[in-house]
Amino acid sequence: MDTKPKPVFFTPSRRRWRLFRSTLLGSLLLGIATLVVVGWTLAEHVFPKMPILQNNESAFQKLSSVDSVQSAGSGNNGVPKGFHRHLPVAAKASNRPQIRAGFYVNWDAQSYQTLRDHVSELNMVMPEWFFVGNQGELRTDIDNTADSLLKQHPGVAVVPMISNFYQGNWRGQNVHRLLNNSVQRKKFIAQVLNLLNQRHYQGVNIDFEELRENTDETLITFVREMHAALHPKGYIVTIDIAALNSDYNLPALRPYVDYFMLMAYDNHFSTSAPGPVAPYPWIEYVLEDACRQIPSEQVVLCVAGYGYDWAKGGQGVDVSYQQAIARANRRSATPIHFDNQTYSLSFRYVDEQGKRHDVWFNDAASAYNVLRAAEDYETAGVAIWRLGSEDVRTWTYFARDVSRPALASKPLNWQQLQTVPALNSVDYQGEGDILDVKATPHAGQLKLEYNAADQLISEEQYLTLPTSYVISKVGKASKTMVLSFDDGPDETYTPQILAILEREHVPASFFVVGINVERNLPLLQRMAKAGYEIGNHTTLHPDLTRVSPRRLFFELNTCRRLIESITGRSTILFRPPYNADSEPDKPEELRPIALAEQQHYYAIGESIDPLDWQVGVTPQQILQRIQQQQNLGNIILLHDAGGDRSATVAALPAIIHYYKKHGYRFATISQLLNRPASELMPVAPVQRAALLTDWSLVELLYYGQHILGWLFLIGTLLAIARVLLLAFLAIRQRHQFKVPVESYQGLVSVIVPAYNEELNAIRTVESLLSSTYSDLEIVFVDDGSRDQTYNRVHQYFAANPRVQVLTKPNGGKASALNLGLAHAKGEVVVCIDADTQLLPDAIARLVALFTDTTVGAVAGNVRVGNVHNWLTRFQSIEYTTSQNFDRRAYEQLNCITVVPGAIGAFRRTGMLAVGGFTTDTLAEDCDLTVRLLRAGYVVKTCNEAVAVTEAPDTIQMLLKQRVRWCYGMMQVVWKHRDLLFQWKRTSGASWAVRWLALPSLVAFQFGFPLLTLVAELQLGLSIFTGSWSLVLTYFIGFLAIDTIIAAFAYRLEGRSLRPLLWLLPQRLIWRYLLFWVLIRSYANAIRGEVASWGVLKRTGQVWLPDQSPETMGSVVVLRKPLNTDGRNR
């Protein structure tokens, strides 16, 4: 009986393992070589030649370098002849506080950037947040982002402006309604005070301009009332005053104003002739005038950070320093001239329409001289109008004391002002949607002369201008449209779009995403053969404003190599994801375009964007949006992938018909540029061998991914079908189960094999002796344990005639069971593990089913008895939802393949007939069960017969146990492989064994778990390919069904659902553990070594509760070790 057949998979030779290792090593080397080739290909800087696009400004006539603009600003600039300044006598450094303020506006993004970067160099900010409404009421427009930033700097006083610049215009009438209504004034001031209290501001700045008052008394009254309300609360009142403006009675206002903000600019303004905005002599004159009327310590001198650009015959528009320099960088611009009388700068240029422009502006040198004037007149400080418009070099000295005594002790490092940082602005030239980067930002250099006597910058010469982005826009054409599609190709929508285009005979351009190309190679080949233009839309569709230059190179080069390997042609067309605007204006948006041009790409923008990607958009909305934008440009942006694009497909015919009806023609981008198509999609510049290698790899990835994708889909569907089938069968088993009318009568032998089980063995035997089935004998077999298992059990039960204690040399579990079987006398044999304890009625319930003579074996219900950490909780869930649940279902088809060794009953004559337990597998219980099925016996389950076992509570022990189980099951399936899909029945095994049970083991235990990592990769890749919703639907659907079935399995056993709170992490983590177990098992099979049933470290922490199986929930953990020194009671 106890034969010694060769173990399944065993081989004395190492040839199989060496062959496997050689194959694995060869595959690994091949994979490394492939990666090297791929890496070399992707890193190679081989780009197609770029055609030169027409320069739209080449026809402009360059002006003479002689700057006649000076004449426009010459003269006294409003300063009376004979004016001489009268400065206070400054004998020593003053300790007076120096205000360093800035005006903040919501409507310029650069204003916030400047505030963010330089708030530490300010001690006062006057944000344009309070307004006088049309009825004289208080209106607010508070920038919460700036407000939060300022609250992080408590040393900076926040003094909001109260302005009558409302709804785009100066509204003197609004101020008139406020000033001439005492009730309205009181209400207005109360609202202001309430806001100051709520927001913790430090005061207000009154900025009323273009007033319509006949007397100054109304303004004085308002300021006096504001002062009376605010000053007792500790708030300051400031007011902006225009230079030399009689609207402001300064002596009368003085008692009620803390600081007068002297706006010493707009000497020349938008509606005047061109000239300096804030000439230095004029600034001194207005300072002198103000300081004669009010003390200089109440004056804050406002510095102009801006300039004006006057087109000939038109009004001037204000320009920031960066905008002025961007205009000075035009090909048609004259050199910048520094006027050493006014300390102002000027130049001329010609625009695209041939119109001449005069530009006057200020820079850091101009501003420094203004600060010096403020210090010479001992004013309270200075304020910049407005933050974001100034030369950034101003901040190198703005916060410091520039008075004469301070400069004498610590001179200004004026040399650092000779380098001008690159500009963040962008200068667009020409018209069209194709962008050609002509220049990128670079720092500028200039030469300064410093007058040490006056402590002023007296001369300035720009040697090289700081540059911004200069981008030429080309491709404008009349009555011509280009259809462009982003994000594809897509297996659903791209073929539909191609069919429409072919039917309508309309060309188009497709900007493809590399990862979608790799999934849809035939579609790209179809587009190329049909003559459609193909552009690069990156490989993974990232936001390029957030990636490094190296990542950008990878994104573009990888996609280009894909296109080249599939079509044989390259492309110089590029469109950045998330930013296809034809006029991007942010540095982070422009940087990818400039870097892409270094890789020989032209950025293709769009001017017509119907936002067809929006969820819920309709075809009618897409068409309507395009109609509203039809005069904005020539290129329409649509999408053929990345989501549900059915609305785009439905709208496309209507879009085509609309434009055709209105006399438009559809063209390609090459036609828009009047260039041959071969220049935009030239022959791939890489060598043919490299191209062939790339093509082979791409094809391999394409078909490999599709095969894996189908396997994933098939596996998911099969798993769902299997779970639903098992649920149906389990329900039927529950309803059809009947307790036998006659109970089994006869001796029952319980065999307990053990190896190193000294902690559990005695308790296990005691639990058996407490069984309600009385005619019982116990055969305990020690398989050569190295601990005291045999001695303790033998000593403890020596006087009990119902217990036989045997020992033998170690030979494995099967041999121990066979020894026990040889000494067993009962017709029914119950086999349990030594770490398992049975409920008192478990044996009686098990053997009751043997009244049916066709029953060869009955499986019991195993539960985890030491649930005390996450690992044992996971195993508890698995025992209930997988093992026990599967056996319920399989009983209906008589295809239970495993009667568990922890608790199982067998007919002794059947066991002997099929050869008992064999030693050629580690899963002796599974092997015996299958042999009984082949012999025609019926195998049943009794879930009411409950046993609790000690599960491994460490990952190391769990993996050791599961590798033994998995490897043993592999051996059994291989041993009985002739049954797999056996068409003609040659044994007693049912069709369900041949077509369901064993194939399920192969598929769901040995096959699909290997795809765990592939499935995760598939889900991850689906996020980039746009198919994530479908993959996620399958995944969530399977989890939902699995959860329902798990809850059903617990309910079948009458157990609480609380443990299922761990179900999701159990399912996610468990499969990775099983993946490792499966790899180890395959390795063992390939090595062909003899494996043993192993040793698991036991804790003995299992306690059998005194509960019936109907009410039993979790199992109590024994906190104290069992006393094994006593005798059996």
C-alpha cells in the first residue's frame, strides 16, 4: 500500500533545469539587447530637414538709426523756465520710516507674480479692490489669492484703493453722487470700516480721478469723515493726487490724510503727443510744488513702471517695461535712446500694417533716479504704479535706503544693473495658425554711467536687448479650412471619421498619440496610405508645461519613431497636448514649442476650438461653436479619441457641408503653407536597418499587447461566468441538502498525522475525544517529528484505549496516513491535521452521509481559528469564500477535487480500492479525491461539520504552506492530465471533472494568476490610451460580483458579514502573494526536486469555542498555553 513511486515532476538529472535557465538567460539577454536598441533609437538625434517658412516681417523697412523721437520729447516738459529746486538741508541720515509701496491690480497676471516674488521688499500694498458703484455705493473685487498671500506677511500693510475706475471707465458722476449725499457717505464709510475690521486691513487709499465737482469742499468733507471714522480705530487714510491738479486742496486735506500719494507721471499721456511719461526735471518740479503746500514727510512719490506706445495718428496705449522691450526687439525698431535730460527711454518701430510707432518708457535706471529725488526731498517714501509693469531690476535696490548719507556709507552696486534678465513676454509677428519660433528669451547687456556727485545714473546704453519669445505666425489663407484631429487613432471613432472624409473627399491632419498608435497600427497605416497628414501629439499625452526637457524629448522622439517605423515617413508637425492655442502667452506654454522646434518641429496651433471633448456636448453645439468662430483662423481642432467622440463623428458631415456651402475649400497644412507634402512628411531620415528593427519591435508589441488584452478580457469574463455558475450551484445545493434519515452506525477511525506539532497535538486529540459520535477510535501517527510530539501525546493518552499513538521515520504526510490507515479498523476513516480541532458534532455530521453506499468521501468545513492579524483575516476570508463555497457548488456536479486534509471522511474500502494515499504528490488529499472520482464514487461536502485550524500568521510561513499546496495541486493535475477535456468517458469521473473542475484549476490557479502584473499594466496603460473606462468597468464589475458572492458565501454559513470589510484589500494583496507562490511552484516543477510537506511554525493559539456551527462566528484565540503535563480525564 505504502509504495514509493517517483514523485510527479521528479527528475534525477539537472538537464531540464539547466535548459530552462539557459532559455531564461537567453531571453533576458535578448530583452536587454532589445532595450539597448530601443534606447539607442529613442536617444538618437536624427531629425528630418525643416523647410523655411516665409517671414511675414521681411518686407518691413528698417528705420534710420538716427532717433528723431527725441524731438518729440524735447523742450521744458511742463517745467517753467528758471525753475530751481530747493532741497532740505540733510546733514545726517534720517531715522524717519521709509515707505516702500506698490499698487496691485487684479486684471494683470504679472501683477500677482511680482507681488508673490517681491512682497518681502514691500511694507505697504495698495490693491485695487474697493470701488464706487454707479449709485455711489461700495463695490468690492477682492483677489482672494493675493489676499491670502498678503496675510502670510503681517509686516506688509494692506491699504485697499477706493477707486472710481468702475466697469472700464473713470466715473466722476459716481463720486459726485457719493460726495453730495451725507446719508450715502455715512453708509459708505461704515461699510468700508466694517470691511477693514473683517479683513484686518490697515487703512484705505482714496483714488478719485476725473472729478465733476464745482468745489473742493465735498471731497474735503468726505476725507474728514473717513478720517474721523478710521483714525480712532488705528486705520490710516491716504489719497492719490495728480501732479499740479487744482482739484485737490492739499493744505485743507492735510489734517485728515496720513499720506499723499503724488502721482508724478503722465507728463505725456495716451491722448497727448508722444513724449516722456515721467521726465526727471518735471518730477522735481511737481515735488517742489507739493512740498510747498504740505510737509514732505506726508508725501509718497509714485514711480511710473510703465510707458506709452503711440501709433502715428492714434492714441497711445500703456505698455509695461517687458512689452516695450519686446517691441524694441522687432526687426523694424530703432535702437533704444536714453535721454540724459529726462532720464527716459524711447525708440520707434513699424508694425505689420506699415504704421510707425513712437514708444517712451522707463526702466530701472529711471526708477532709481526717481527714488533719489524722493530721498533728496525727504518724502515719506515711494510707491510703484503698478506691480507687474516695472523693470525687474528695480527690485535690486527698491527696499534699501538710497539717501545721500546711506549711499555714502554703503554705495549702490550700480554695475549689477548692467545685466537685464530675459523677458517673459512673447512677441507674435504675422498671421496664421502655424508657429515658427524665431527667438527665445535671453538676457540683455547695457552700459551705465553713474554721477557720483548727484548719486544719479546719468547715461545708459543698451548693448544687447533682453529678448522674449519671438514667434512668427504663418499660414493665413482666405476661404480655406484645415480639419485637424487630436489624440487618436481610436479603434471606434477614427474609422468612422476616415469613412466620412473619404465619402466627402476632404483632406485632414491627424495628430496622433504614440501609445494609441501602438494599439492601432493598421489605422495609422490606413491614414498614411490615404495621404492624410500625420503629426506628433506626444507619446503619452502629458501636460508638457510640467515635464522636463529630457521627458519632452522622449515624448516627441518616441512618437516620431513610431510614425517612421510604421509609415516609412517622418513628420515635422507637432501639437502640444492641452494647449493647442495659436497664441500661447505663458512661458511654461512657450517652452515646449521652442524645445520642439529644436527637434525640427513646427507647432500647429488652432484658432477654432468647439471644445468637442466636453462631456455631454451635442453635435449641434459643436457646429454652432465652429460657426461662431469661423472668422478667427484656418485650422479647426477636433478629437477622434480620448473619450466618447460620437458627437464629433455626428457633427463632422454638417461641418463639412456648412463650409462647402459658404464657398470654403478644405486643405492640408502643406497646402496652407504652399509647401510640398513631402517637406512636412519627408522620408524617414534613419537607416533602413534601424527602421526595420523599430518596425519589428512595434509589431511585436502590437500583437503581444492585443493577445494579452484578449487574455485579460477572456480571463475576466470566464472568472465572472465561473463565479455566477458556482453561486447558482451553491444555492441549489443549499436547497437540496437533506440530513440522512438514518444515521450512520459503525466504528469510525480518525487518523491524525503529525510532524512537529507538540503545541497543538494534545488539544486536537482532546477535541476528538469530546465528539458526540461515541463509536470512535483515534489513530495518531507521528512522522518522525524532531520535537516532543510523540513523547507528549504518547504519555498523555497512554491509558486511553480509544487512542493509538504510532511513530515512524519521517516519510511524508502520505506515508503517515497510510500507516494510520493500516491500523484503522473502521469502515469510515476521518483524516484531520494535527493543528486542527473539531466541533463536538463534526464527526457525527460527516459520517451521516455514508449511509449512501455510493459516497466515497465527504469534505468538512474548515475555518481559521487564530484570526488575530491582517494575514490570518485574509486567510479566513479565502477559506469561506473560495474553498468552502467552491465545494458547495461542485457537489451538485460531483466534481469536488479536494477533500481537505484538515477535515475529511473517506470510505475505507474505496480508499484501499484506489491504492490509499500515494507519495508521488504533495497534495495527497487532492490526489485521493480525484482517484475516488475516477473510480465512480460520489464525493460530497458537509459544511455543517466544522473544524478550526491554525493558519500561518507570517508571510514567510504562509508562502511556505501555499507553495506546498500549489505545487501539490500541479502534480495532481499533471498526474491526471488525461482527464482534461476528455471527450469520451473512460473512467467513472463525471463530465464536470473533465470539463469544469480540472480545467478551472489549470486556468484560475496555474494560468491567469500569471497575468496579474500584466493586468495591472493594462489598467495603467488604459489611463493614457483612453480605454481606461472599459477596463475599469470590467475590473469594478468583477469586484462587485465577487463582493456579492462573498457576502452570499458568508450568509450560507450563517456568519456575520463584518469580516468582509477586509475583502477589497484581501483581493488586491492576495493575488500578488499567489503570483509569487505560483512562480515558486513552477520553479519547483522545472527543477524536478523531491519536495517534502515541510514544517510550519506553530503557536498553539487556537481555541475551540463551545458553540454550535449555526451560531459560530469568529474563533476565539487562546491567550494561555495549554497545560500538557496532566493526564487525560
